[in-house]
Amino acid sequence: MEDNTKSHTDLFVGMRPSTRTNLIVVCYTPEGEFAMLLDREGPLEALLAAIRSAAVGRGSTVLLEGEAGIGKSSLLREFAEHVDKDCRVLWGWCEALFTPCPLGPLQDMGQSFDPRVAALLDQAAPPERLFPALLNVLQHASSAIILIFEDVHWADNATLDLVRYLGRRISLLPTVLVLSLRSDEIGADHPLTHVLGDLPSASVTRIVLEPLSPAAVAILAEQAGRCAADLYRITEGNPFFVTELLASGATEPGRVPDSIRDAVWARLSRLTAGEREVLEVISIVPGSVEPSLTRALLGVEAEALVDQCVARGLLRRDNQGDVTFRHELARQATLDRLAPTLQRSLHAKVETALSQVLTTQASTLLSRRVHHAAGADDGARVLELAPQAAAHAARLGAHREAASHLAMALRYVARAAPELTARLYEDWAYEAGLTLLVYEPVIEAHHRAIAIWRELGRIDRIGPNLCRLSRLHWRRGEGQPAEDYAEQAVREMEKLPPGSELAMAYSTRSQLHMLHYRFDEAIDWGLRAIALADRLGEIETRVHALNNVGTALLFAARPGGRERLEESLALALEHEFHDHAARAYTNFAECAVVSKDFVLAERLLAEGIAFASRHDLDSAAQYLLGRQAQLRMEQGRFREAETIAQGVMNLVRLPMVMHLPALTVLGTVRVRLGEPGGLALLQQALHEGLATGEPQRIVPVRLALAEAAWLAEDHSAGHEQLTAVAAMDLDNFRSWDFGELAVWWQRCGMATPLPESKVQIPLPRSAELRGDPLAAAAEWDRLGLPYEAALALMQVRGGGTGPALARAVTMFESLGARPAAALARKQAQRLGIAGQLPKSRRGPYGTARRHPLGLTRHEQQVLALIAAGMSNKEAAQRLSRSPRTIEHQVSAVLGKFNAANRMEVLLRLRGEPWLLSTADALQTVEN
């Protein structure tokens, strides 16, 4: 393919509707349309080479082998379209009839062959007359002839005799005899095997079709407008399964399209009763079946039948001897054949067997046992096993799986004792609150748990549920209910002797004070929580409270904050408190961004996002991404900030507080870039922020709106926003927030002085306020905030105004900040120094559209192939690079993702799909 077909604007890939098992994509270029066969270029060339040899009198037999649905017919149809027009292509089929039609393929060719042969067929002439007549026609043909016998594994004896007859003479004929067969349908004792063994090897070409590659499956999914996630895994690249699954529109897990189910059932009907039984029993087990489990389910005598199923390609065995279905869809279709009563009895048998075998892996078997207990509808067993499985999953950081196990137990909650019922609701609500973007059911579950605990007189268990309700309402932006539940938790727990529940209630009060910038109260309640936790030896509450106190101290610019946050994070990681660790990353990273310590912020955000993704903490991951977008905005990387923030906002179910950082950034960068919708987004952020009552959700938005008004020279709108901020409790502002307010107050020429505050203003802000904007710009440059430096340069007055404005315009235009650049030019024109500015640039401003994680173009290509499931070896072949180069690039990708392995990269991409779409890497790889 020429390079001019590779650009995103010139190439479109669409599915050709002419084939059932579709391997062909149609590409559109400026020069026209052309077809491309996915993963079948080599086999197609082998077929074309055979017909070229036949055209000069050297015929051959071509065996086209592969499992059912591998795309043999699609390849043959494409082959037929590529042969010369003077070449005759004749088709015939063998059918899976109880009594096959004699010479079925030759009968299909019928009148399209030679009249003499057709007449002999009509007369049912014996082979000794028919075969020589056919041979004579082929010998005297004026051009090459292709005879295609499809599905010869179902051939009748007469057809097999014909294959042997022609195959032994084919090398002297201008003929290609193409035999398609399912390799999984024939064994050593199949009649076709003996026939093929009789053919001269020199005139036989074997073509074995392999499954589609992960990249090819991704292309088919993309052109069908569907997500490729898990598609390769459940289909193993079988084209029939892939295209039927895509065409069916099936999105429900476990749902098998009717076409696939019917094909699998037809295959099963042709097996022996013993083979069917083996497959039916094994189908009850998702994944692989260990040898010991196989023996427990089927007995030692069934091993021969298992071997037969493996030989047929229905099952496969790995190096450890574990057996699994060749295709997950085939397993599901086989399972669908079983009556519900049989399924339940088999599930019960498997669960019993699992409890007795592999005892050394008891903890890892819990998930499987829960699955089979539920399949057996054994409620008592589920209630016993599911909480254990959930606890095991939670310890490993698989909180989504833990929530799923507990949800399974809740199906049988009517059979549980009251205390177990309360714990199930409480534990499910906790795990679901961490991982699922649903809140009403979680809140309701906490209330149910509280009601049951009250009935049981367990007041101590009420406190933790109230604290969690406080946090849930806070995440939804419901500030007052959050405070009410926190206060209720303290009141309820103070009725009891001091315990860990009271310590956490104190820490929850500290957290809410910190979030509302009531720093003295936050520190006081936090220290109370730490003192009680230390007395009780309670580490978890210490971690939580250290976070609150450390954040309050840093926000208030007091000493000791960083040390407490570092201790909180270290303890959380050491003791595997996943939720607390994510929260420590969040607050520590926000403090670093706000205080312009970008080196620290980069590290904490990278580690925190990777940690949250690894442990199914989706809400925390998205909140951290919002802070990463804020960091990119501060660094002047507006397009990256916009991409990241928009990705967060695309998750419609994300609770309000968790998307507010991203929403604020998205509105701000669009205002700065001069793109439509920025003001509306900021107004939305203000509306949501006001509902929380938290200054950190309100102040940055009002200041962004004041900046937008200043850029538009809308003085009244700017004054309105600044006046509203000044009416707040300025003594409890973060120093950087108060400094920004003071600067905008001065820039907007407010008529009255800004109310005084005890808050100390940071250096770059104080420099501008004291009349030295050049010093402010230099400090902003040192900190790495180019947009702020350019804004400061716009405040220069006197002899240096012209050069300062010229530099500001250059910086704004390099950032794509069109409104600020336009305002600077307008200011220069008013001052009569427009001639000192650089010439206006036409067209869009040059903007660095680099990858949010800093991946190079080659690394983005490698990332695309990682997402497609390719190994290093496959990636090296696809990209024509050395394996060592690919290994280094994969390591670089893992490093920039802060990931330990490929799976963690895929987990990250699940929550941040835009990391793949920020460049046209896939386009380059596919072409």
C-alpha cells in the first residue's frame, strides 16, 4: 500500500456486506476504492500462485484447512474475484446429510461443466465411465479450470474416489482442485485422511488458515462501530464468531447470537453421546478445568473422551493439563443446551468437587465456588462463601469484584440472620461506593444496615455507616446532609465508651471542616481523632486524620502539613488501605498543584491515578484526572488539559464533586482558547460548586469568570464575581487563592479596597501587587506557568510596555490563547505602540498537541498495539522494528503510565480511552 493511502482523512475502512464470515474491508482513498483482506494475504497469494502454474499446464491440489468459521469460503470468494476472466471457476459442495448425495460437488457444477459430463451424471454412469470423461474435458480445456470442492470432510465415498482419481493426475492438467475442509472434523481414521495420504505430495499445497489477529479483530469492531473490549478473548479470532457477534448487536454478557448457537448445536449433534456429555459437563465451568477437577466430575474413564474432544479441536489442553473450550462462545452455546435442572445439579457437583480438591488454593477458589453455589441456587452456601470471597478480593484491591460477590449474597438476604443481613448491606455499600458510579442504592443500603443495627442494639455499628453516608452525600455535592450525618455520627458514638468508631467520627468532622476551609476546627478535630486512635492502637483512623490535618496545615500555609500527608500516604500503602491511600494521593497532589510544586504534583498524580485504576477506585481516578487537567492548564498545555477534562466529563454518572475539578478546567481552558461554550461550563461549575458550600469549589470558578469578563472587557460582570468572592471569609482562604483574588481586584480596577486578610500572599502575586509585574513574570517563568507570566507582562507600564506586550503576545499565541492575545494587541493599539508587536498570524494558532502522558509517536503506536492485545513479537513484526526496540518502547510506555505490567495499562485505558485517541497512532499501525 502506498503512503498516500495512510492518512486519517484519506482512508476509510468499511465492511463489505457480501460475505457471511467477513474478512474483507473496503478502503476508500482519493484514487478510488480497493478491498483489503484481513490477515489472509499469504493464503490468497498461495492460491493465485497455484492458478498461475495451472495456466501453463502444471496443475495441483490445494487443501484449504481450518476450523469451522475460520473464513475458508470468504477467502475462496475473494480468490475467485482475483483470477483472470478467461479462467473458469466451478463450485461444488459436500453436505452434512445423513445420507450424502453421491458426487455432490460434481452434481452442483452440473450444466456449467461439459454437456457430456452432465449427461453421464444424469445417467448415473459408473465411475469407470464418468471419471475418464471428466479427465478428458480437463485435459483439452482451452484455459485453466478451478474446481472448488467445499467441505470435503462431509464428502461421500464416490466424491472421495473422484478426489483420489483427479489428485493423482492433476500435475499434468491445467487445473487446480481446491478442497476446503474443517481440520477439526477429521481424525486419523477419517476416510478423507486416507485419500489425502494417497495423493502425490509434490502436487499438493496445504494452506492452514489461522484465526484473526487481535489487530484485525479491532479493525472489524471499529468499522462496525462497536467496542473491541473482550471481543478477541471470547472469539479467539474466529471470523465467523467475530462477525456474527458484531452483527447481532448482542451486548449482554453470556448472550450467544442465534446463528452461533445453531452452528455449535449442529456440531454437537454430530458427536458421539460420550463426547457430548464431556462437553456439557465441562461447559458448566467458565475458564479452564484442572485435571483433578476433570477426574472428579467425569471419572478416570472419561479421559479418553476428553482426548478425543481435544483432537477434534473442541477443547484444548495447556501445559499444566488444564482443559478449556477452544472458544468461549462455543462453551456458552453448549451450556445453553442444558436444561435448568441439569445446570443446577452440575453446578452443585462442581462446587462440591472444588471444596474437596486443590485445598492449597482454597482462597483463590472462593470466587469459583461462589459462582457454582449461585448456579446451584444454594442460598446457604452463597451466604457462607460470598463474604469470604469479597474480603479476599478487597484485600487484593479488586473492589469491583468484592462488590459483585456481596451483591450475589444479597440475592439470598431473606435467608440470612439479622446480623449477617446488616453486615451484607453495610459491606456491599462500602465496596460499591468505592467502585460503582451509582449512589441511591448505596445510600439506601447504608440506611437498611443502620435500621437493623438499631433493632439489634448495636449502636457501635451505626457510626461507621453514618460516616460513610456523610461522604456519599459530600461526593454528590450535598454539603448540608454531609455535615448533618457527620455531626450525628459524633453524637451517636459519644453515647458509648470511646472506641474506634468515635475516633473515625471525629476524623470525619475534621475532614468536612478542612473541605470548608475552617482550618482551625479541622486541625482541632483531627488531633482529637489521632489522640484517640493512638490510644486504641487504631491505625486506619490515624491515616484518615493525618490526611485532614496535613491538608489543612498546607492550605493554611502552616508548618507540618507535608510531613503529616507523607505519613498518611505511607501508612495507607503499608497497611493496604486502598481508599485512604487514594484520598492521600488526591489531597497531597492538590496541595502540590495549588502551591505550584509541579515536580511533586507530577509524581503524585501519576502514582495516584495508576493506584486508583489498579484498585478499581474509579471515582478517585477521575477526580485525580481532573487535578491532572488542572496541572496541564497551569503549565499552559491547554489542549492536553482540555482532552483530559473532556474525557472525565464524558462519564455521565460520575458524582458531582468528583467531576467538578475537570468541569472547572474545561470551562477555563475553553475561555482562554476562545472556544465556544466556556462561559456556560463555568456557570454550570459555579451552580454546582455553590451547592457544596466549599470555597475550593467556588473561588476558582468565580475567579475564572472574572478573568473571562476581563478578557471580554465586561467590567460589570467581572466586578460582580470579585465582589462575591470578597464577601467570603477571607481569613480562611488558601494563600494562592487570596493572592489571585487580590491581583484580579487590582487588574479590574475595583473602586473599593479589597478587605484585609491575615493570609500571606505568594511572591509572584505580591510582586505584581507592589507594582513590579516584570518580577512577577520572571517568577511565573521560574515556576513554569507561561500564561500567568504573559498576564503579568500585560501589566507593565512605562518605557518597557512595548517589549513586555510584544513578549506577552508571542507567549499567548504560542499557547493558543487567542482572547488574551487579542486584548494585548488592543491594549498596544490604545497606547500607540502596536508597531512594536509581532505581526498577526493567520489561521489557527500553533498549539502543541502532545500526548497527555508525554508519549512519543512511536510509543503511541506501541500503546495502540498493547491495547489490541499484541505481544512484543507481534508488535515488532507489525511495526517493522527490532524486538529489542519494541521491548524498550513497551518499557517506556509502562513507565509513563506508572504501570507494573500491561494489564495495568489496559485498566487505565478503560477509564481514560482518550489516551489512545489523542493521536492517529492506530491509523498508522493499521495501514
